[in-house]
Amino acid sequence: MKGELNKNGQTEVTQLAKKKKSVTISFLGNANYDTRVTNLTNSLVADGFEVKVISFDWTTPNFQTVIGDTSIFKLVKQRNSIPYYFKYLSILFKEISKTNSSIYIAEDIFTLPVVTFFAKLRKAKLYYNSREFYAFLAGLRNKPRVQSIISNLEKFFIKKTDKVLVTGDGDAEFLQGFYNLNNTVVIRNLPLKQKAFDKKDFRKMLGIPETSTIMLYQGVILEGRGFEPLLNSMKNVKNCDLVVLGTGVFQEKYEKIANDLCINNRVHFLGNIEQKELINYTSAADIGIALIENISKSYYYALPNKLFEYIMAELPVLISDLPQMKKIVLDYRVGEIVSLENSDEIANKLEEFISDKNKLSNYKKNTIAASEELNWQSEYEKVKHIFD
């Protein structure tokens, strides 16, 4: 049965086949707080795919499991991680077993083994989103045995993939050399092209003086994200406040440091914000902070979505001197680069931002031009063919 041609020259059978294409995405994290998963899901749905997302949350207070096209299962993580991982694997296995998709995407190394099993069982395409160098995470830098186990695990499963999705050119080059790959696809963590529709007022919300410059950090609160050098610099720089959007295991540590430095009244932790609302919060700041420390290969090659989210929200940025971030900032002239080894340099850059309003204004104008290129819609158009 060929089917009748419609006005676009497509047969009804062809259209039906497209509608039947389906994707299952598995992610050890809350999909509603993840730009990469959210944007990819929405783009695939707009292109006629049926998309099932299986994700997890163990950090949001009083979280309740959500079931739907995007499911988020509550996990409880305590000192003994064995029950946590057993529960996670049992849920993941059960939920994927209900699917029969044409493409399976493992959003991290933790989901990759189970996703690989079902992709091969269903004779479907297998994509692996290598969003980190998992064997070289900062928290594992002093654990060579664990690094070796993860590296060997990843090496075994990564060879079974049809595509390895990475967040930057540097990531692609590293993985191609490390695992001898030739199937990497760069999909940068770019935000939707959008502007704030309900911009928040941090000064009114948090009692921040009009004279204070508002710095913003958004993302997971982890070791090596520049909190300590930034907080130490803030002790010597007045007229600035730090707003933090996100949660993480190191939050209490940094709250204590801020308290010990007597700057806790200028450091505001607001928790996680859902993706659909994030632009309204991001755009309420004056400067975006991405001071990732060079403590692992994963961090050295970092090209975090927060950098692009700042640019989309028209925030000049202050970043650490790492190659992939540095290239974006220099190419688009949207901010300043600083060495984290010198706390005085961080303080000096902050003082420049605070005192030189013309510089801040020029960087802000450049972010507007940069956002015309650095957006998810443009990025997706470059790679959407891999899902056909």
C-alpha cells in the first residue's frame, strides 16, 4: 500500500511511519531540572516522535514520584548506597522493559548498561550521552581503582553504541583518542532561544541593596565549582551578592564557609528551579559565574550549560581559564577570564565589573548578538538528522 500523496508530496504511510518513531531516554537525575534532556525531549516531540523519559530524584525535599511521558521516580539515598542503587536499577529495568522504541538514549554511564541491554534486545539504535568523562570526575581523582573500573565499564559498553553524543569539540577529541571512536556527535548544552517572560526581582525577594551587584551561580553544588575562591574573594569585595540556583552535597560546607567569613548575609541559596522558569531567575542577576577548577580531565574540558544560559539571559560572565569555556568568551566577547590560583585576581575582576559600568554594558550587548547563534534551536537543526 503506497498511500495517497498529500499537499506536501508525502504519502500517508510515510507520515504514519514517522509518527511511530519513538525514543526512550534514561537519566539518573531529575529531567525537569536538566536543560539537555528537556530540550531534546521537546524537539523530538515537535518532530513527531513519541518520547518516553525515565528519570530519578533523590535530592528535592518532599519529592513525590511523577508518572507520565516524563517519569521521575523518587529515590532515597543514605550512607549505605546499596539499597539506593538496587532500587534505582530495579525501577529502570522494569520501566525500560515496558518500552519498544526505535532509539534508546542513555544519558549517563549509570544508565548505559541497562539501556544497552534493551536496545540490543529490541534491535534498536543505541545512543550514549557522554556528558562527563565519568572515569575522570573530580570526586574520583584520588580513587584510581574506581577510575579503572568505570573506565573499563565504559570502554566495554561505548563500543556497542551507534552514536556517542558529547557537549563540545574537546570532548569529542578526547574520547576519540581514549576509546578509539569514530561515532561522536557534538551537541552543545545550549538553551532555548528565549527571553524572560516573568523576570524575578532578587533585590526585592532577598533584600539586596540597589547598590549591590548580583552574581549568579546556577547548577549542581559540587566540589571544584569555584565556590571557595569566590567566597574568599567576596570577603574583600563589598557591594556584591551571590545568588545560587541549585542544590548539591557540598551546599552545607559552602554555607559554613560563608558564615565563617561573615558574608552569609550576602550569599543566598534558592534551591532548584524548573527549566521552564529558569530564564526568569537567571535574567534577574548582573553577572554569571562559572569558575570551574582544573582538578580533573572532566572539569578541564568543561563547557557547561550554565555558561550559555547566562549568555541567553544577557548576563556578562566571569569564568575560569579553561580551554572550551575560554574560546566561547573570547570569540563572542561576553565577559572576563580569571585564574583561580590567584584570589586577588578574582577580587580585582569583580571590582572591575562593579565599578566599570561601560564594560558591563558592552559585554551585555555582545551577549544579545551571541544568543542569536548560541541557542538550542540552531544546535538541534545541525544534528536532527541522526534521529531519522
